[in-house]
Amino acid sequence: MRKEGEGYCGLCGLRRICFPGRVAAGGSSSPRQLRIRRARVARGTALYRIGERIESFYMVRSGCIKEIDVATGGPDAIVNFCVPGELLIVQGARGARSQTTSIAVEASYICAVPWRIFHQVCAAAPEIAGEFIELVTKAGASTRELLAMIRGKGALERVAGFLLNLRARLQLRAPGQREFRLGMSRDDIAGYLGLRSETVSRSFSELARRELVVVRAKRVQILDPQELRRVYTGQE
Amino acid sequence: MRKEGEGYCGLCGLRRICFPGRVAAGGSSSPRQLRIRRARVARGTALYRIGERIESFYMVRSGCIKEIDVATGGPDAIVNFCVPGELLIVQGARGARSQTTSIAVEASYICAVPWRIFHQVCAAAPEIAGEFIELVTKAGASTRELLAMIRGKGALERVAGFLLNLRARLQLRAPGQREFRLGMSRDDIAGYLGLRSETVSRSFSELARRELVVVRAKRVQILDPQELRRVYTGQE
DNA sequence: CGGTTCCTTGACACAGGTCAATGATTGTGG
DNA sequence: CCACAATCATTGACCTGTGTCAAGGAACCG
């Protein structure tokens, strides 16, 4: 992780869906006061590892970061993929030790806000704290969603759910985009969904055969979202 | 749910592992000030349903309550079994709408603390709030544990993990107890673990054949916890 | 352009879902 | 308190889906 100095949220295309960006845009506190640090994380390297003290919270600016529950689930138990505009899982409101390891699945840029600075901003603007608590409880809901996506579902349903979920999140940043890019490998997707990479591959092929999606390497296009949703819910 | 008046934590055997109980025992605030309400929940009836406003937080006093993620996972997607001494999943610090439905799997007694009262106590004793945030973040961890227990694991491993987890939690209340009771049906266990009740049954039988457990109806005895743990982790 | 990694596809075996029948346990009313 | 009914648990047979092993092909990187 290499420091890149401080940035100005006013120029950032993610401002509207980014929590630090909204803070910066929202009132008295300028981006400079927030002291957002930007950094590059090379493909395959860790932003932080399990057990490390977390002094900041992080947002993904570009690329994709995977969060791994190494302790309870082993080295390929991926709990979340974070795409641009999203916060990494928050595990406390100041320097707590991380319970996950976060690794870039492709070259990524992140923004970091030190807790110390954040608490200063909160003191000046109390409504920020409430908004932040919202975000944290939503993070808990995302784990429940993943649970629902894999428990009692077949491989095709899981992969359909994964694609729909990822598309919805990427479309927050780029609405109306027909095609999107999978930053992560088939092995990563398999680890996330509790499958094998071969099964993920076969599921992609099957969905393509049914003309619901087009998959070429890492590029994915969803042709029929409604039908894909019916596959996900098992009403095919 | 039938009101049973207010109770006195001083007489309660769960005081040491119960959060309201610790609050009551811990200092200036007496049980009476906490205004803990006790209530009976009959087998199969709901403590609250999805979408209802939650004005209190709840602890299980006896019996067992299942929490169901009806919205994302369907009617048998059980997210948690709450046993005596445990808090039901907390979904906000004051009257938020519930995202789960909570149903008693056997006749149960619960204690309820209204948020309004709790916030008054917090104002008088700030360390209580910090302890409570701990509890809430741990609740998030329990979903991650369940995820780890089912993702990429076979039926025997899941059932072994379930028994070990439940035993550990019940032993907080009754240490050294060799035998414990499963309040929930095989169908409930299956819904929790993402299996079918027949498979749960077969797994119990297989674990019994290996002389790791004794299962007779709802009574379970764990003969060899170490070996059971090795089954769970897949090192058999 | 060559080497490495990643992806796709096939063949096969086995775990677990499904359907069905029997047996045990619990609860209820006479 | 017993008997009956209803629910719940267990077991078997069968079949589908996914993991496993293996090989070939495509994409990516230096």
C-alpha cells in the first residue's frame, strides 16, 4: 500500500454514493478537513490482515477488495467483495483488531479516513454519526443476504444471485451500463458462494446457453434480468 | 404473549450470564428500575413478526426461540436459535422495524427491557452502553459463524458443528452437564443448517454409530467432544 | 512472443435431496 | 390414567447435482 497524498472529493465521480464523499459534500467540513488518504493496493496484496489494528475505515475507489474470514472459514471463505463506492466491513468505531483479511483481487485504489479525524467531524456534525450507524447495521444485513444466497440453494441459483447482486451494486456507480467486469477470479467467486470454480464455470455456461447472460472471460452482460431473478428464486 | 409482571433479577439463576441481569446487579440501578417485564411465549407462537416495531430488547429465560429471516430466505431460513441467557438479535437501538420473525420452538419464558428504560439507565451509567455495543457486534459475528458452519461443509460436519456450538452455549448456564435437550425439531435444525430433516436424522445416526454422541429423541449426550470437533473441521 | 495463470469442458463417483413406509413420542379427551 | 390421534423421527431405495480428477484452450503479463 503506497500513499498518494490527500484527495479532493469534489472531483471524485463517486461522491454521491460514497460515505466520506457525502460527509465532505454535506456541510461545513471540507474534504481537506476530513483528510482522506488515497492509496493504491496492488493485485493480490493485503490492505490489512486479521489481527491488525484498524486505525481508519476504508472505501473502495476503483477495483475490488475481497474480505476473508480466515479464522472461522479457512483461506478461501470470502465474506464480501467490495466494489467502488462501498465501505469495507466496519468492526468497531476505533482501532479494534480486524477479524478479517482484506486483499485486492485486482489493482485497486482506496480512500481511508482515520477514526481520529472522523470522531472530530462527528463532534462538529452529530447527524453524521447516526448515518454511520445505519451503514454499520446494513453491513450486518449483507452477511444475512449472503447466507440466504447460499443456504439451501443450488449452484445455478447461487451464481444467478451473485450476478444480480453485483450488477445492482455496480449500477449505483454507473447506471444503465449493460456490461460489467468481474474483477475477481472464478476461484474467488467459488469461495464466496461455497462452490468449486469448475461448478461456477459450468453455471456461467448454463446461464449463457439459456441466453440469460453473455460471459466472455471477465466481461459479463445480463440479457434477461427478470428471468435471471426467477432462476435465483428457484421459480424457473 | 402474556404479561407476568415485573421480576427481580436477584432471584434469577441466569443473572451472571444475562445482560439485563448484569446491569441490575452491577451498580446503582436496581432490577425494579430496569422494569424488566417477564412473559410466557407458547410453543409455535410469535414473540414478534417481521415488520413490527420493536420497543424492547429481549432475553430468553427458559425454552428456545428461533429467529427466521422470512424476507430473504423463506419460511424455514432460521438465522439463530436463542437459548436461556441470550439476547435476541438486536436490530437497532430503539423502535426499529424487525427484519426477522421470532417464534418459540417450545414453551418459553422471556424477559423484556423497553428501549426507553434502557436509555435512561445508560444515561446514568455510561459504561452500560459500551457493553451493549459489544453485544451487538457479537451478534453480527454469530451470523458469520453460521455462514462458516454451512459453506463448503458436508452434512455430518454441519451437524457436528451445530451440536458443539449449542453445547458450548448451554454450558454457560449449566456447566458440566453431560446431557442437554434439543428444544427444536429436526425440521428446525435442517432449516438452520440448510439441510433436510432426513439428512439431519441420518447424521445423528451416523455420529451415534461412531459413538461420538448419544441421541434419544430430544435428549443429546456428547461422548467425545474432541473427536466431534475433528469431524466438524473435516480432519476425521 | 513465450510462459504462466486462469478458464472451460468431460467423465465419473458419491453426498444429499426426494419419495415412501414404518416406528417413536407427545398431547388430548374420555 | 389410559387410549387414540397427530405429529415427529428414522430408515431405505433411488436419482440428481456437485465435487473430484484430468486434459485442453484462452487470456494475460513480462
